[in-house]
Amino acid sequence: MPERLRVLLVDDEAPARSLLREYLGAHAGVEVVGECANGFEAVKAIAEQKPDLVFLDVQMPKLDGFEVLELVAAEPGAPAVIFCTAYDEYALRAFEVHAVDYLLKPFGRDRLAESLGRARDRLAMAAARTQDAPPVAGTNGAALAATARGEGRFAERIVVRDGAQVHVIPTDQVDYVEAQDDYVAFKSEGKQFLKDQTLSAVEGTLDPARFVRIHRSFILNIDRIAKVELYAKDSRIAILRDGTRLPVSRAGYARLSQLL
């Protein structure tokens, strides 16, 4: 565990960040390495600053706190996370995605001190593990995202990290998803976005009334279909509105037929 605890503050409200900075200033060995006002800034700052601990708001512009966690959780040395929010409805979900603590605004100095102690304990345990141990925040971004959404809810948008850049793709703009080795490619409006995820994991996040697995390597947005043609015995081709041709297996055609 480092002698100094490097902390990043993420909240879209400047007064909230200022109060956190004031409270943390009373604790020796705590260094605030940066402040962010939205989720995009947070993802970039975490990659560049590599903080030990992030105080993370939930409801923010551009990316919410759970989406930030999804994008950074699988990275080596992922930081510990303390959620800070005025809404108690996210508490269970926060702990299910392995947050250190959940600070409900407004909170006082004593509650902050308690939370900081929990973070130090968590980081000390992580430091005692081998280098091959999972990051503090967890390793499976897809699982974290599914837990954060809640049971029975499907993704309304896809977040993809490309270095320091983050792309947000509404699911209704996804044409199809293709498995590519250890990644999946989201195809949207002529562009491709690669994400380190399995096709089966993606399938579980999408609304089955709108997206169907037509082949072991493809999930299709049924709104994009122009027609389906017979290609060979027991196999077909889906032709999309933009002319893209995708293979359809026998099992995929059976699933597709139930929706068309």
C-alpha cells in the first residue's frame, strides 16, 4: 500500500467537489490528484493519473458512475471506488459492483473518515495479494454493467473505450454485432467500435425483442433487415437495408422467424 493515498474526485457539481477536498484535507497522507465534472473526464483522468481511490458520483452528464466503472474496472491496477450521491436507490447496486462504500449526500466529516478507512483497508488487502490478483474494482466490466442495470433491464446504450476516448452508442443505432477473435465489433452507421467482450455477454445485454443471434458470430438488429434469402441447404443470408449481407444459420433463422 502506498504511503500517500492518491485520490480523484468525480462530481458534476463544483460545490460537492470542494466539500470533499476540504474534508480530505484534514487527513494526513491523502493527495487529491484531480477533479472531474463528467464521466468522460473521469475515464481519461483514471487512465492518466492512476489514482488509488475515486470518489464517484452516480448521476452525471455524458457517462454515469456505473458506466465509468464498467470502462475502467478491468484495467490493471483499477482504483477503489466510493460512490457519492444524493440518491439512495443506487446503494445496493453500488455494493454489488464491489464499491468500497456508498456516501449518501449530505454526509459529514465523520462519515467521510469512516469511508476513507474502509478504502485504506481494501487497498491494503489488495496490496497483499500477488500481482496476478484481480483489480480492486473487479475484472468483468460486462458483469458489472449488467448488475448496475438491474434484473430484467436491457442496455439503452453501449459504452466503448478507445484509449483515452470514449464512444457512447445508443442501442437503436447499432446495426449488428460481430465476434472478432477476443473482441466484438459494434457496427453503427457505417462505423465499427471494438470492445473486449464476448458475443454471448453482449447478447445478454440487448433486448431480445429487437436483437437476435442469427449466427454464432453475429447478432442483428431486426429493424435493419431488408430481406432474407436462401443461400444453401439449411443456410440463408440476411440482406440489410444498406446492402450488408450476413450469414444466417438454421438455428438463427428459427429465432429470427419468431420475431418477423
